[in-house]
Amino acid sequence: MLFGFIDRVSNASPLRGALDQSVARSRAIGDRVAKASLGNSDGFALKAGEGDAQLAEGNPVDVEQEMMDLADEQLRFLTTAKLLERTYQSIRTAIKGT
């Protein structure tokens, strides 16, 4: 009952969906960087000099670009989280009346 109310009076649902998508994008970027640095393996222990920043298919991964994308995604996540926080605060204020 209350969740239907919140969806009708605010944009909380789209913001929550945007946060979920941001998390998925961050995980995908992290996975690409990790696989590139590990030579597309999932091991934790590597000998010195292993990993050549390429996926197994031979497609090079631009780690610097991926890290910039990750930083951009982090800023988007934090901004969306702040908007969602303000949305919930305005709903809280409307319900309390103060």
C-alpha cells in the first residue's frame, strides 16, 4: 500500500532502477579490467609479468578508458543516490508535516 503511494507521488522507482543499472555497469567494467589484467583467467596468484591487457579473443582492453568509465559511473551512482535520498526526505517531510 505505502509503496504504491510512494511510486505515485515521487520518482523513487526510476531512481532505484538507475542505481541497480549503475551497479551492473560498474561490475561489468570491473570484470573487463580484471580479466584484461589477468589474461582472461580468474586466478588470484600470478607470476610476475603475466597479463597483457587483452581478452582471450584478442580484443585489446583500454584499461585507462575503462577506469575513466568506472569513475564516471561512480559519479553517476553517487548523484543518483543523493537524488533518491532527497526524494525520500521530501516524502518523509510531507508525511510528518514538518
